[in-house]
Amino acid sequence: MISAIWDNLKGLYSLLVGMCITARYFFAPRKTVHYPRKVVDPEDLAAYRGPLELTRGKDDESRTRCISCQMCAKGCPGNCITVVKGAEGKLPSTWLYDFSLCCLCGACVEVCPAAAIDFSHRLYLVTTTREELVMDLLADLKSRAAAGPLKPEAGAPEALEAGGGAAAAAALAEAVKSSKAAAGAAGSAVRKEG
Ligand code: SF4
Ligand code: SF4
């Protein structure tokens, strides 16, 4: 009899603890927003990892800090990055990023010796094709610099630029083709020397 009463009291106590937790979260400020009527406060996006973007140059904001060292591309587990060095110094002529393959691990950001890449806070991206997730980050950097200083995210979904992803995907295929051709030429040169 006493043990049955004791069990009931323990059950009641457990129920009260659960109800207190529920009540605390019920009245706590809401963490989610009722999109699209409301959007996330930009301050809450500080730790959010959106697709990669090139950081702006110190003197010229439309110029990348990238020195084409390839560290990010070599360390990327998803093979998402294609960087091709251009004719002008160390600057890249192509910087392509396939967001559809990216697991947002951050290895590329950590390894970059020039702090040339970082995660964007672009939250409202929409697309209907995978090709549009291949992003030309040099073009993106130029358009952001042309738009002026960084502004907080607007609430409307950001459609990926029509044709931009397809063009970037075509450029990616071209870059891969040329690098394979270059590797093939290097291989045959080595074979000839041998
Ligand atoms: S975040 Fe990770 S998966 Fe994405 S591009 Fe960088 S290294 Fe690759
Ligand atoms: S690691 Fe940095 S500097 Fe090197 S290619 Fe990648 S973005 Fe450019």
C-alpha cells in the first residue's frame, strides 16, 4: 500500500517536472520565424553557413584575395572547387564552386592562407536545377562589389541568376577538360623524357 502511494507520488512529481519544462519553452521567446511573413534577423545569421563566397579585397573590393594556391580545392572532400590560375600574377581566372556537392565542412575556409573565402549568410536561395548550384564566385564577387557595401539579407528568396549557373557549369566542364588535357600533356612529356 505504502509503496503504491510512493510510486504515485513519484509519478506525479515526474509529471510536474515535465509540465514545468513544457511551460518554460511555451512562454520563451520564439526561435523560429513565420516565413515568408517574417525573416530571420541578420544578427542571428552570424554563425550560419550559406554557400561559399570570395572575401573582398582590401584595396579593391571587386578583386579577390585568392592567390590560386589550390589548397582549398585539394583539401575539399566533395571535389566542389575548381580554381584556375590566370595569366595575371597569382590571381585566378576561374573560381567555380558546386554548392550541390558541398557539405559545408569548412575545410577550405580553414586551410586558405589568404583568407580569400568564407561562408556567406545567404539563406533564401531557390533553384530548380542542379546546374544552377555551380557558382562562379569571381562573377559573384564583382556583382556584390558593384552593389556596394554588404547589406543585410532581404527577405525574398534569392533566385540564382538565370543562366549564371548553367554558364558556370559549362565553364566548370571546360576547366576540368583543360586540366585533364594539361595533365595528359605533362604525362606524355614525362614518358618521353623517360
Ligand atoms: S565547405 Fe567543405 S565540402 Fe564545401 S567546398 Fe569547402 S571543403 Fe569542400
Ligand atoms: S586556398 Fe585560398 S588562396 Fe588558395 S586557391 Fe583556395 S581560395 Fe585561393
